[in-house]
Amino acid sequence: MSRIDSERKNICGENIKRYREEKGMSLEQCCVELQKAGLSLSSKELNQIEQEKRIVLDQEIICFCKVLSITIEQLFENVSL
């Protein structure tokens, strides 16, 4: 049985960062697009998510997928617990 890392607040932060960078978006640009999709998130909060230091809410996951043009499956691919 694997142990869950108590330091990590989410398991998809690395993928959010990877897909954001693949799209050529800065933290600020991504926040603007998230705002257009209905999610108000600061670049500091987004950075905390990408560093797995902040919990990601379910409605945030949907907005990330929409803005990054990815599926929920892609958001969680190759994650480790």
C-alpha cells in the first residue's frame, strides 16, 4: 500500500503547469483566461496549485480543463500518490 504525501495538497499541479507552459501561457495570462471561464484566481494562487501547495476544488478542475483544452483524464495522467 502506498503512502499519501501529507505535504502535497493536490496531485495535478505539475500537469497544470506543463499544459499551461505547452500553450505558451504565463501565470498571469492563464489567470485572465480562467477569469473569462468564470474562475477568479490570482497568479499567486495558481503558482501554489502548480507547486502542489494548494488544494484544487472540483469546479477549478473543470475550468482548468476548459482553459487548457484538455480532458480530466489528461489532467491526472502520470500522477503519483
